[in-house]
Amino acid sequence: DEQWVRGIINEFGAQLAHMELTQECGQQLLSQLAPMVSAVAAAAYIRDISGDDLATAPLVRVGTFGLRDDALPTTQVAVGDGVVGQAVRDNQVRVVEDVPAEQVPLSTGVGEGPSRVVTAVPVACDGVVLAVLVLAGFTAPTPRQRQLLEQIPAVIGPRLGTLFRNSRREALLEEVREQARQLEEQAAELERQQASLRATEAWYSAIIESAPDGILVVDEDGIIRLTNPRLDDTFGYEAAELVGVPVEVLVPEGLREARVPQPQSSGTAPDARHGPHEIVTGVGRVLHGRHKDGHAVPLEVGLALLPAVGGRRPATCAAVRDITGKYARDEKIRVLMQEQAVMFGNAPIGILYVNDGRVLRANATVGDMFRRPIEGIVGQSTG
């Protein structure tokens, strides 16, 4: 008997060297073992390796022999549940005789009958049961069959332990690979977002850089934080030369007593009616800024408050337009109008402006000619 058992053990050992954790291997193992122990039907259960704690993980069915797919009620067994679960808990071969007829009906191909004996064989490695082989037959195992069933786990266990470790290692590697894939996807998405952000920033920067009016951003302390090329050109400075400089450098000498209001205790931004507008244009009036070389630059200024964003404090944005040409034209017109008024008032001949038969305007000479005040002539009919 021992020689018979040893021969089968050696044969199994050679085959197990190529065994993998697949359903086909489980069925092949059962198909070889069942006939040797007079089992008509069999099922193999192994631990579910998807969990973290292998010692408490349930067992799942991975193969059958001599049974229909729907012959067994469940594909998963918890530790301590039924004969299989108890064999896991005790780590001992369990033989149950006089099994109720309805439990495991057996078919021999020429007839059917109830199983009389169910044997549960736990397979352990390093003290942890990794699998259970369940064999059902009409008779209990003979002594040498029982001896085989008690020795076979010592051959299957180490190989099964190696397969479990490899599978768990592979599962961990796959998890790491999946995490790496997710990180790569996240990095790619982040790069796409950053590229989009850079494109948006470049777009807005291009708008500011190419704006036809000067752009000036001044913080609550009156420090210049941003300028665009048009503003730099207006005041005669190089790019970014004004950044970090007090806005007073753009104020003519006569207006430097004005100051940017300090922030209130509540942390609110400066009033839009004051601050840079007051300093550059002189309390809302379109006056002059100061060019780098000292000459005055006539300006028009529009303001907007910028809220605190991304750690930046509130600030004031000024749109500054150089109106040197317009100012020169307006000044020329003003001088001409002034000269015209002098000529009109001092002309030696009478001059009337008439529209639709009524006097709109008359000079002093007309009043002298008619010996009437000018106010009595303006508005009168010429008919």
C-alpha cells in the first residue's frame, strides 16, 4: 500500500510542477485523483486571492468532476461554513458518511444514486489552508485511499503556495501598473489643462500686449504691477521698467501731493473715484501724466477695480490713452476761437450773424450804429 501511495505521490509531484491556477488544471487534478479514491464526483475550492487577508478569505469553486454545472448550490464557501468551511478551519481531512440522499446525487452513466460518503481534503501551505478538495462516492475511502488523501496535500500545498504568491505578486504588479496608467492619464490630462491654460494666458496676454490703449495695474499701495507696451511707449519707458515702481513717477511735479488712499481696515480696495485716476489725471480731470524725460503727456483714463484672485490683492486697472494729437487740435481750435472772438468784438465795422431772419449775434459796432445795446438787437427780426 505504501508503495502504491508513494508512486501516486511521485506522479502527482511531477505533474504539479506545471500546474497553474486555472479551472482546467483544477479539473485535471480532480479527474486524476477521484478514480484513485473511488470518488464518483468531486469539486475543488481555492481561496479568493482578491482580498487583503488570505486567512479569512472565502473559497471559490474552480473545478468539478462528474457533476453538472448546476449540481452544486453555490460557487463560494465561507470559512466554517459546512463541511468545506469546517475543513478549512480545522485543517483536517473530514469524512462524512450517511449523507442525505438529496445532497449530492451521483450519476455513473448507466444510472443515478445518492452519494453516501463525502470527503473534504484541505490543502495548506505555511499553516494556511489554500484549497479544499471535496470527493463524493458510494463508499468510504479504504485505508490506503485515506492514506493517499492525507499525504497528497503535502505535495500540492507547496506548489499551490508558490502559485498563490505568484498570483498575488502579479495582482500587485497589475495594480501598480494600473495606478501607473492612471497617473499617466492624469498627467496627460493635467498637461492638456496646463496647455489650455497657457494658451488662454497667451491669448489674454496678446490682447493686453496689442491693446491700442495703455494698460496700467496698480495695487493698494500705489505700486505698479503691470504695464503693456502702449503704456510704456506713452511714458517713454522700456518694457517692465515701471513694474514695482510707485505710480507717482507718472505724476507731474505739481500734482504729487496726491496719494493713493491706503486700504481700509476691512481690506477693501481703493475707491474707483480716487487712487491712480486721481494721481494721473488730477481728481477726475483730463490733465497730464509725466513722461520719463519730464514733459507732460495729455491723457484720458478709464478705471476698473480688480478683485483679489489667486493670492493677489485687490488692484486698480487703468486704461490710459495718449491724446497728444487731440489735445493739440483742441488747443489750436481754442486759440482760433479766442482770436476770432477778439476780432469780432473789436472789428471797426458792424457784424451780424443771422439765421432764418433773426439776429443770433452782433458785435459792439452794430450796437453803436443803432444806438442800442447788443442785447436789444440779438433775437430781433431783420424783416
